[in-house]
Amino acid sequence: MLPSETLATIFEYTTEDASMPLWGMDHLHFHNPWRALLLSHVSFRWRSIARNNQMLWRDLYPLQTRFAVFCSELAPTVDFQVILDFHSPVAIYEGSDGYKRLPQTRKDMNLWGYTEAFRFIYENASRISTLLIFGSHKLMHIFLATPFPALTTHIFDFNLWPSDQVSLFGGCAPKLQNAMWTCWPLPHPSSAVPWSNLKSLHFPSLNDAEPTGEYLLHVLRLNPDLETLKVRVPSINWIPDSLPLSKLRRAHFTVNNIKEWSSFYQALSRIPQIRDLTIDIRGLTPMPALCSDLKEQGSVIPLLTAADNCSIESIEWIASVYPPLVHEGISVCCWNDERGTRFQLNLYPLRDLKHPEKPAREPCILFSNMTTVTRLKFVDCPSFLFTIPQLTSITILDLQDTQYLKNLEMWIYAIPVDTFPSLTAIILPKDLSEWRWEYDHRILERLVPNSPKPEIVVAGEDMPKDVRGKLEQFCNEYGVHWRFEGLK
């Protein structure tokens, strides 16, 4: 028989529901109380172990008020994590006949008893450490203006901020360290928003009007110890070294052009300790100017030179004009898991003046700084062609998740044949179908003869018989070895 302590650990593992590793939310872990309830019905011993483990019951869903009250009584000495999801169709309510059922219509959803749910939050505000809200309701002011003395994290994904007149948390959330606000409008600073001395802050990035420069400057100066920041950078003339965010480790900045980023970067006092940086440039950008500007930023280059992995992906951005204009771009991400560093650049190359329907064919000299990258991964290859310098450090070309193979084939044949002179392995996908092999075959014909006999690795453990025969024939012809991934 397993010891009770071991079973308690197993229960925590099996009821773990989700976690949020991004944007300073590493500390958040959730346990599904419905799974805990099922475990408690297996036997008397399991019931005793489950009910005595308060971590299994601390995550509350007030829209299921009776169950939330039940769980809170089983977690009398720990802080609560409260989740309000107005979008979820699976919340369960108990009808007047005593049977639990799923809501079928908006009329049924009114039976949930929003007032009771909000009153439950109001009455337990002093014990809530995490508050997650997805969607909105006109009665949320019942608890939003209440002081939350134990609150450390809030994630608000409202449809619409209920009221500019609401003083968020009554201006009192002294332990608040992590704030995520993904909707607009942003609350007015005069509403006593308790965003000060935060460790992580996440603002919306899809609205060009918010935050304003004055608003962002005001908030950032209240939070000099920020370690994580995601925000759209407004277009203003930033004063150099005006934002001493010396503890910033992870950041995601959305800007309209490279000049806006450069100005903001100068205001950040060089962010010397940055470990994870994403720059999302929404405006059409000339590649040479961008690369030249980044090379002058001292804290960015170390992220490139330290990387041993790199991925390339095609991205799209729909401009807010009528009719909607779709811009195709490229996302380059490089990282080093061992050192814990990462740099991602999303950009939309300037169009070719002679062929405005296509981006310009400009060299991506950013790769010249990635001198230690050994693995290059293609996710979605863009339709436009970009040139890169010879990459002697690349030994693994990972094509197992590559989409738009026709684009990749065009790019492979457009770059110099000696771009990858050190390849030792090329990874192909596990779903190596007949149509895909036709593209992979032509790509291999270009790469293999110009590399020191790289090994062909197929992700997975099987493939269609006819494709396998063609792969073996290719390998015999070029004198290279192939194997399934994981098999030596």
C-alpha cells in the first residue's frame, strides 16, 4: 500500500489542470477540483487524503457557486485562485430539481446566479491571491471596487472595462505583483489603479490608441522593479535613460517602425540584464536598416551570439484599413535553453518598388551574428525570398514541422549552394506522404551534394512503404545514411 504522502502527491499531479509559463506567470498552477471530487469517491482512504489536501480545492469557479462554497470549506487556511469565465459553455449549474446540467441558452445561463457568484467573491476578497476574468458582466462592480489585500496576480481579459468610475480594488491591493490587462479602454489613472511595484505587466498590443505615451510613462515610473513587460510602444519622443528598468528580464514590445523601437530602447537605460526579448515591428521595414540598428544595441547582440537554436516562420498581420490589407512577414527566433536566453524578431519587409505585390529581396544580415547556432528549424517558410550569409555553424536542418514546402523549395534553390556547408543531419517529418516526398526529394537533391554526407532523420517510427523505398533509393544513390528519429 502506498504511503498517504505519496498518494497526496499523485493526486496533485493527476488533478493539475493548467499553468501559465509566459509573461511572469510561472508561479501559477491550477488544480481541477472536479477531478479531486472524483478521486475522493474511490474509497474512504482516498476521500480522507483528498479532503485533507487543501491545494486540490483552492481553485474556485464562482459561477458554480454551490461547488465553490464546498471547495472553499475544504481549503480553510490557504489563499484562493478564482476563475471567472463568461465564455465557457461547460459551467454546470444545479436546477430546481436537484440535477446538475449544462446551460443550453442565454436564458438558462441567467440561472447561474451572477449576483450570488459576485457576492461570493466580495465576501472572500481578503483570501483571494489570484483573480482571472475572461469576458465581462455589467454587475462586476459588485466586487471589482473591493479591496483585495492578499491579491498577488490578476489577469483581466474583459470584453469591455465595466466603468471608468470604478476604483479598481478600491485602490487597495498592496501585495499585487503581476498584472495582465488585455482589453481596452485601459482604466483611467485617476481611478486609483493599484499598479505600482509590480514584477510583471502585460498591456494590450492590438489597439494603436492605447496606451498613450503619457499613460505608459506614468505606469512604468511607478514600477521600476519590473522583470517582465509586454506592451505596445506609443509613438512619442522618448527621453534617453528616462525609464530605469534595470531589472527587466523578459519583454515583448510592439512598435510601428524601427525608429520608434530605437527611441524607446534608448529610454530603457539599455536594459542590461534582458534575457528574453521579442520585438514586433508592424510597419513595413527595410531589412538592412533594421539589422544595422539592432547591431548598435548592446543588450540585443549577446542574445544572438549566445543562441544555439534558430527557427524561421511566416507570419501575417492585417492592417486596420479598409479594405483590410494583409502584410506577410517573417518571424526569426533564436534561443539557448541552457543559458535561458531568447530573442524573437517579427518584421514585415518593405515592398519591392518594381514589384509592389512582393517584399524586397534583401539580405538578412542578422544571421551573421548567430555564430554559435547549430540547429535551424523551418516552421512556415514565407513566400518571399531573403538571403542569408554562409552559416558554417549549422549542423542540423530541421524540416519536420515545415509547411508551405513549395516556398521552402524556392528559397533553398535561390540561396548559394554552399550556404550550409557543415550539415550533419536533415530532419524530415513523420507524416512523409507521397506528395510531401516530392518536395523533400528536390530539397534533398539541392542540399545533400553540397554537404559532408548528412544523415537523413525521419521523425516518427514508420512511413508508407512506397515512400520508404524512394527514400532508400535516394540514400543509396548519394551514399548517405537514414534512420527513424530515436533509433541509432
